[in-house]
Amino acid sequence: MVAYRCSLDPFLHNHKIIMISGLLAEIGQSSQLACYSTFRKAYLGQRASRCYRTYFSHLRLKSTMNLVPNASPKPKVFVSRRIPEKGFALLASECDVLSWNHEDPPPRKDYLTAVRGIQGLFCLLTDTIDAELLNEAGPSLRVVSTMSVGYDHIDVQECHKRNIQIGYTPGILTSATAELTVTLLLATSRRIKEGVKAVENGEWGTWKPMWLCGQGLEGATVGIVGLGRIGLAVAKRLKPFDIAQILYCGRSEKPSQALEVGAVFTSFEDLLTRSDFVIACCALTPETHHLFNATAFKQMKQTAIFINSSRGGIVNQDDLYEALKSGKIRAAGLDVTTPEPLPTDSPLLKLDNCLVLPHIGSATQSTREAMAVLAARNLLAGLQGKPMPCQIK
């Protein structure tokens, strides 16, 4: 395996300096130079982005560009996106790294090509890791590490059947996601979306006693569906707002966590009927898929505000739209949707009482860096036959 990271400025002269990551085959030195020459000619005659695609398809995907060949045998790893440098450097120190150096995911056919013959896969929650991909990777694949706490994008049974270990990144993003959940709740309840639009559209006139009045947290009953790490962190952050009560539901009672925030365990149905704010913090499972549907929204108060920062799949979005439009519930704030990204023609985006964010729950610099490092450590541990820091059993 030959690894390359390439700066093209030595032959670009007066062209602006760029950094392009591509993927090379295991080829001899003369072939490397020929391919490099082909890439140079392509660049000089085309835009960089188009050139990258030409180069990417010209070669059988094998490794990240790096001018100095690394002859030592190392496990081959594919990283499916541009990730924080600390995580990438950790992998590069131990592995031959194939990297899709873009913010957006690779096209499926390129993804399938890139995983052939690898030993480790560093993926994201928007990647579909299914039997088709595992078949393309072949029997050499030993570890899949996802830079996420959720893993419903991975066919866990299929991986276990092939003795492929799976790593994930729980705990690290708890605080960031809890902060965003509370932010989303406050922005939704206080009608921030409508307020910003009013300022931008020139609708802000004289002060009006009843204009843009929202719902406050003081004295409210908050219902949390799923008092796990994030659910508990959300509850802790809401306590200082002088809420009256926290209700929670889930597969089982959690007395120690509940004691920390004074939460009361109840049924899902009771939580819906009593809560002023309903916050979804549960995992996506077959049992929770479309848990929030027409029946659930009908049970909520008409003044209830629904917040989802967990997984888009737990909500039937058509039913949510009808509930919001018809006034069955007051408002909704979503950081997750199905699909992602949400199409711009989605009817939810046309509602003033629905605030949608682009899945940024963990989007702090320190959190994303820590997630990348943990995912890298999971991957390396699995490749080295050591226990993963965080493994899906």
C-alpha cells in the first residue's frame, strides 16, 4: 500500500496553492509518476473540483495521497469524510489511511469501491453500513467504527455474523446535545423563528402587548421520553428554570438518575397528557419507530411543545405536520428529521410553529474533535486485538 498526501504547488507555479486528497492504487513508481502527470494535466485544464472527480475515477481507490511512500505493512483503513485533524493523525500514525476528504459523503458506488480490501472502516451516522457494503469490503474487514452515539445506520447483526467489531462514541456528545436541546426548546417556545423573520421582513412595528407571546418554562411540567445520558443532562439544565415537575418514561424505571433531578416515572401515555413540554431523548429501535404519531399527538395538550433531538425516525412527520397545522399541539422543534437533509419543499418548513435545525446537536469544536479521537481509538484497538474503549456488543 502506498499512501500519499499531495500539495500540488510545486508544479502549479503561479496557480493558487491547493491541497487535494485522492486515492491511489498499489502501483509502481513509474505508474505513480504517469498518474501524477495525468492528474497535473487534468488540473491545469479544468476546475479543481472537476479535476478531483476525474482523478478519483481514473484510479482504483486505494489510499490517501502523501508524497512519501510508506513501505511498512499497516492495516488499510477508509475514512468516509473529512474529520478533525487529531482523529485523522491518530489513524495515520498506525494505518494506511484512505480518506474521502470532503464534507459531503462519497457517492455510493465510490464508497463501495473504496472499502474493498480494507481492514477498518471509520464511518459517520449518515453512512449506510449494510450487507452490500460489507460484501464489497470482503473478509478482510475486521472493525467498523462510527463517529456517533447512534448506530441504527449499521447492520449490527450482519457485522456480528461476520465477526466484525463495532465501535461508537457515547458520552462525549452528551453535554453538547443537551445544550442544543434546551436551546431548541427555548427558541421554539419563545417563537424565535417568527421574531427573526419579523425583524428581517420589516414586520417589527410598535410594541404590542400580545405580539409574539410564547410559552415560558416557569411552573411547567416537562416530560422526557428516555432518561438516558442525554435525557438526564437535559433535565439538569432545565431545573434552574423553576419548572414545576419532570416526568419521564422509558423501558424501565431509573431511580438513581431520577433522584438527581427529582423526576417521576410514569407511562408514555400519562406523560403525553400531563406535559407542557415533551422532549424525545430515546434511541431509535423497532419499538420507538414512529412512536410519535397521530395517536401520540392527539394525547398531548393543545398548548404542548414537542422537541426532538434524538432520531428523526421516532416521529411520523406527516402526522406531526397535521398536528401542528390543525392546532392539536402548539409547536415543535426538531434537530433531527427523516430524511436528512430535509428537502426544502418539506411542508414542515412552511410552518411558523415548527423550527428545524440541521442536526447540529453535537456541533461544538471540542465535542467533534473528541468524537473523532474516540472513534479512531476504537478502530485502532479493534485492529490491534485490544478491547475497544466503547464497543457495541
